[in-house]
Amino acid sequence: TCDIVWLRDDFRLDDQPAIAAVAGRPALFVYIHDQRLQNGRPLGGAAKWRLERSLASLGRRLGERGARLDVVEGEADRILLALAAAAGAERALWSRRYEADAIALDRRVKAALRERGVEAASFNGRLMREPWDLARADGRPAGTFSAFWRRHRGLGPLPAPLAAPTRLVAAPWPAEAPRRTTIEALGLTPMAPDWSGDLAQGETPGEDGARATLARFLDRGLGDYADARDRLAPAATSRLSAALRFGELSPRRPATAVEAATAADPRLAAAADKYLSELGWREFSYALLYAHPDLATRALKAEFEAFPFRDDEPGFRAWARGRTGYPVVDAGMRQLWRTGYMHNRVRMIAASFLIKHLLIDWRRGEAWFWDTLCDADPASNPASWQWVAGSGADAAPYFRIFNPVLQGERFDPDGAYVRRWVPELQRLEASFVHAPWRAPAEALARAGVILGKTYPKPIVDHDAARARALAAFAAIRRA
Ligand code: FAD
């Protein structure tokens, strides 16, 4: 007899309650590749690439401790039940998920396992706190982030993270069990064409990479975080989002680590608070997803369902390819396409540009990010898009329209970020790099820029676009 640990988006040994529970006992560690588990939403391309590496790393980590990662492809419920029967499993353990489809599936599996005499237990492996422990009396999350976060902090210190077990025991794969496959055979990495070239540049997939990234951030990034997190180049954030997304790192790890750093050096308190509150936004997003399963498809503020979005295919294509003529937007969209990552400030600017300057439905942008971000997250991505659109919980007011030129000048004053991702503007003086159309002809000539040829002219005029967006907003308010 043995236990089964069913792994999903919790690909680590550290602070992994399901794995800690089987330390020293024979167990099967199984990943079942079932696309139905993402709220009916297949993983995007960049996330698949990241998943492959995350699984490979988990396989290595398990191997080092005497265990083995088994990979099966197909319908998770059917496979898990067949595996439990073939193995004569005593217990099946897993970390909880918060997408409605996944919750429904887990409930079915739990009931079916129990009927067959298998103990089934789930744990919190993805969040600092469970959404239901933070809900108001009506079961909903607090309406504003600050109220939500007060509640979160009010629950007291987080439980200490669990150490990774030192010894795991691999149970043999039962002869009658569903057929196993390999990580490579899942076909997660693009082959033809292989566009993944630069994804490896910024990402350090796997638990070891995540721990090293966290250590580096604590050592060099945290002190400056509160002031520098909005700076585009050099970036000053932790770069842990994909690791958190795939559970290579438990959120309790960075949270307790920054708290410990503050205890040792109280001057870090402001930076640590800021950082913790960013982890708090992730928790808020999950609480929203849990309460609103259709977070990615329906505006939380119902009046936004009547918003007069435009069909603008050329506009969408220009945005997605980083050819809007607004350098900071283009730099962000190209960074995203090349590396599967975009700085948070630029995500806000680029998303705002799509929704407000182009009046394109936020759902299209959300879907593009879902496909291209390595950290594409079922909760944080739609919640953030709705926040930018003005339709979400505690959202930015619709009428606050980012000016991409001013944002660029403020957060990328010397243009280093733009120059890195938009090489056509490499030699343009800093005073024009965020608005090349304002540069005198000599400056453009010196920099080798021909607007409309080497780099696009702006596809919309900021002032006109702003007025159009405000008029559209006024229309839904009147309605
Ligand atoms: P840090 O500044 O170091 O923050 C630490 C951690 O806190 C992050 O790793 C992340 O897990 C969390 N976090 C930070 N900001 C937010 C936020 N606003 N909302 C939720 N969690 C946050 N984040 C994702 O993880 N996946 C997404 O799919 C995603 N889509 C986004 C879409 C838009 C339009 C916007 C505006 C933001 C989105 N974010 C998303 C949030 C944020 O941009 C990223 O988490 C952050 O840029 C990741 O970089 P970092 O790890 O260096 O962040």
C-alpha cells in the first residue's frame, strides 16, 4: 500500500504540505496533464514552456530525495481513481485550487475516493491564506484591497513554512495503473516554429532557481523596493511571479523571509510592507477568482458590460506586436513577446493603452497576456486587467487615463528601457525617446530614425484618444 500525492501548480518540496505528509512513507508523486483544470482554459504558449521546465526541475528534486515524478496525460479524475485502485492507495493528497471547474472536479474525485475507502485530503499549497478565511459575513471578499489586506494582516502571523522532507520513498508504479508518459512527450515546448528562444533569458525555472532568486532579492533588492519598484531599467522587483504561479515557491516563503529581514533590520520595514502588500494583491486576486469564477470573461462592475468597445484589428495587431508608435508601450509589448515577462508598471501602461486609447475590449488583452506571459495566472491576470479597465474590484477609476509619454518620462527617464527593447530608437536623445514625433528633424536624422518607416508614427493621438475614451465612459454612466 502507498499514498498518492497529486501535484498541480505546487511543484516544489519546500513548504509543500501534501509532500510533507508523506515523508518517509511509500508514495507515488503524480502529475496528470489535463487541460480541463484551468477553468476550461488551455494553458498559453509561454506558460506551457514554463511548465515543462518546472516539471523537469521537480522531477530532479524528487529524485534527489529518493522519490520519482510520474507523468500521465488524460482526464485527471479517471486517472487518479484508476491509479488509487491499482496501487491499493491508502491516501490521496493534494493542494487546493480556486478555479470553479477545478474545485468541482476535486470535489468529485474526493467523494469517489472516499467511497472506495481511500482517504482524500487537500491542503493550502498556493496561498498565504484561504479566501474563505478572509471573506466577509456575506461570504464575499472585501470590496477594497485595503480592507481585504487589513483582514489578512489581522489574522496574525503566518504559520511557519514547512521544511522540505529529507527522505521520500518512491512506491513502485502498479502494473495495472494507467500508462505513464514523459514530460517531453507532453509537447509543451514549441517546435515548429520554436519561438521560445529568449524566454530562457529572464526565467530561472524550478525550485532551486526560485530560492536563489529570492535570496538575491532579499540581499540586493528589498532595501530599495518601495522606491525603486516602478523603475523600468534596471528593474528592481523580485521576479518571482512565475515561480509563485507554478508553485515552485510557496508565497509563505518570501512573506516570512521579508518579515524576518525586517525583524533583523527595522529600516527595511517600509520596503517589506510594500512587498508584502504586492503578495497581498495576489491573494486578493485569488479571493476574487474564488468568488467570481467568470473573472476572466465578465466585468465585476455590471455597467461595464455595456461599454462601447471597438473592433479594431489593425490596432490590436499594432499593440500586440509593439508597433503603436508609443515607445514605452512598444517596449513593453516586445519585452513580453521576447521574454514572456513585462514590468508591472508597463503592464499597466500597455493595458491602459489597449483599453482606453484604442477602446479594445480588455478581454482581448487579457487573452493575449494569458498566451504570452510565463507567469500567466488564472487569478492575477484577469483581476489586473479588470483593475486597469476600471471594471474590477477596487479598480483604477476609468477616467484616470495613463499618458504613455509622461509615464515613460517618469519611470524610464533616460530611456534605457525603451532603448533595450526598441532598438530603432537606440540613438535618439533621452528628451525625445518617449515621444519621437516631437523630435526636430535633425535629431531624428542624427539617430537614423525615419518616422513611419524605421519606427511607426503614433497610431492614435493621445489627446483625441483620451477625449474619446471619456465620452465612451460618460455614455455608460448615463445609461
Ligand atoms: P514584485 O514586484 O517583486 O512582486 C512580488 C510578487 O507579488 C509577484 O511575484 C506577484 O506574485 C505578486 N504581485 C505583484 N504585483 C501584483 C499585482 N498587481 N497583482 C497580483 N499579484 C501581484 N501577475 C502575475 O503573477 N500573473 C499575471 O498573469 C499577471 N498579469 C497582469 C496583468 C496586468 C494587466 C497587470 C497590470 C498586472 C499583472 N500581474 C500579473 C501583476 C504584476 O504585474 C506581476 O505580478 C509582477 O510584475 C511580477 O513581477 P515581480 O515578480 O518582479 O513582482
